Amino acid sequence: MTRSSRPIMTARPTMTVVAAVAANGVIGADGDLAWRNSADLRRLKALTMGHTLVMGRKNFDAIGRPLPGRRTVVLTRRADWAADGVTVVHDAGAELDAALAAIVADTGDTDVFVFGGGEIYAELIGRADALELTEIDAELPGDVFFPPVDWAEWTEVRREAQDGFAWVRYERRPGGDAHTAN
Ligand SMILES: NC(=O)c1ccc[n+]([C@@H]2O[C@H](COP(=O)([O-])OP(=O)(O)OC[C@H]3O[C@@H](n4cnc5c(N)ncnc54)[C@H](OP(=O)(O)O)[C@@H]3O)[C@@H](O)[C@H]2O)c1
């Protein structure tokens, strides 16, 4: 094949779920985070800086603005919803895939972080390649939960114990369902 006839290949995005999860699965309370820790927020920033965040409209409203230095994709079913500096998509399937493919083609950056909240984690965890979880040692009050995880699909590859919580990375086992589930 000559150079000019080679098809244009776009690398597929790598999807990483990032969440802080209490021992009882709680992630949110009254529309806000269930737990805040400055070291964890710094790490979240470092992990995601320069990359793409996919989040639900409720989570975006709670944050209130696009986070600096990152591209923001918001899922909403509202046809008329818009916000400055945000890519809006209306389904978690083909429209999201097209938006992410366009970002990869434009920027060359393939790192996509699934940024919550609960509905978005539940819809996208089946497609994720990795989980970067802050596992909080305590049970917390709240009304939004991380979805059930089939741990047989995941391998723990790193655990960093902190004071009262741990940063844990899981990667999908070979032969798992990434990009075919949901
Ligand atoms: N602990 C953590 O790490 C963490 C991280 C993030 C968020 N949170 C917390 O999680 C809570 C928010 O989570 P949530 O479950 O209530 O809401 P959410 O997942 O942030 O957003 C839900 C909204 O996303 C849109 N949506 C969902 N699925 C869609 C689809 N397939 N197609 C198009 N739009 C779709 C809908 O927006 P419309 O209603 O506009 O149609 C839906 O109401 C907050 O308490 C937040 O603080 C915690």
C-alpha cells in the first residue's frame, strides 16, 4: 500500500472510570460529593489534566463549570441544554462515540475519564478499560451510589494506602467486556 492510499486510522479512546467510593458504595449526597479530601482532589486533577472528562448533566451542574485544562463532554437528554466550553451529547452510544472520536482526531489525546455521577458510571462502566477508585474506609450517608461491579472482570494492579482511604487502580482482565457491554 502506498503512503497516500493508507486509510486514516484514529486510535480508539481509552476509558477510565474515576470515582471516590465509600465502603457502602455511596458517592453523592444531596446533589454534591459525599466526601471531600484535598489530597484526593489534587490527585484527581493530576490524573485528568489535559484529557477528556465525560459526565452527566447533574454532575456538571454540581461542579458548575468546565474544569480548567480538560475537555468536558456532558450527557443530557435535553435537546436545548448547552454550556460554554462543553461538548453536549444526547446518548451514551453512537453520539458519545462520535464525539470522542472527533476529540481524538482533533487532539491526538486518547485518554477519556468517566467522571460521574451515578447514572453515568452505571451506563459506562461496562465499556471502561480501567477504574481509578478512591476507596474510602468509612461508610457515608448519601443518596447516590457507585454501580455494582463484577470484580471477576477486573484485576487490581496498584493500591496506595492513604490515611482513611486508598487509591486503587483496576484494569479489565483480558477477554472482559470493554466496548461491548451496555
Ligand atoms: N464520589 C464521586 O467520585 C462522584 C463523582 C461524580 C459525581 N458524584 C456525585 O454524583 C451525584 C450525581 O449523580 P447522578 O446519578 O444523580 O447524576 P449524573 O449521572 O451526574 O447525571 C444524570 C443525568 O445525565 C443525563 N444522562 C444520563 N444518562 C444519559 C444518556 N444515556 N443519554 C443522555 N443523557 C443522559 C441526564 O441528564 P438530563 O436530566 O439533563 O437529561 C441525567 O439526568 C452528585 O451527588 C455528585 O456529587 C460523585
